[in-house]
Amino acid sequence: MSREILTDAIIKKNVGSTIIFPNLSLSDVKIFQNYPYILIIQLFTKNFAKLTIYPLSRETVLKVIFTGFNIQNKEIEEIIKKLQNFKIIHTSGLTSIDHKRYYECYLDLSLDDLKYKDLKSALDKIKNIFEDIKIVEICLK
């Protein structure tokens, strides 16, 4: 995983079977039974790995990555205000790596959605706060 991202993610079909651990079956977790897909967000550090699994009803989601040197909590609050119009699945929280700050957000949205244009417009209004804002579409694998 690149140091330019905090997390990596994949979308898989929800077959309800054991994914990684022998005693973890998503079919045993009721919320997963009604969704055809799962989003697996992976965080790796030198000391641990963390997997977070979300049920999904779609094959794609958007990941928005905010990068900068002087991002403060007030800027994150501004992001959250702008993104409240979109369904937020997961956020990384504000993280510092090598004097650079990162914030990642996964949205229940795709590049083809009508609301994508609204997202771009909302991000354009706050782009001067950040060094970079990237949008990545995560698709079914």
C-alpha cells in the first residue's frame, strides 16, 4: 500500500461464507444477509492490520482523499458539512504521516450517479483548503 493513502478497499460479492478467519461467517451477522455486496476496508501499519467490513447494495463506491500540510479539525468539520448530503460509509479520521495530513472518506456513490456532479461542486468550494483532493471509484472485484 502506498504511503499516499491510509486505507485500501475492495468490494466483493456477499456469499455469506467465511472470508478470512475460520470462525467469521457473514451469514451469521443479520445485517449482512440482506445485502448483495460487501466493502472491505483495509488498514495496515507496521504493528497491526485492521479490516472493517460494511454491507453494500451497490457494486461501486467513491473514496475521497484529502491531502495537505496544515489541515486542521475545523477543515475536517467543513468537509463533513459538505459531505452530509451524501451517504458516508467510512472515514479515516485526520491522520498525520511524515508532516503531511490525510483524511479519507468512503461514500455510497459512483461516478455515474446524478449526485456525483453535486459532490464535485461541493468539493470545488473547499479545494483551496487542501493541497490535493482525489476521487477514486472502488469497484466490484
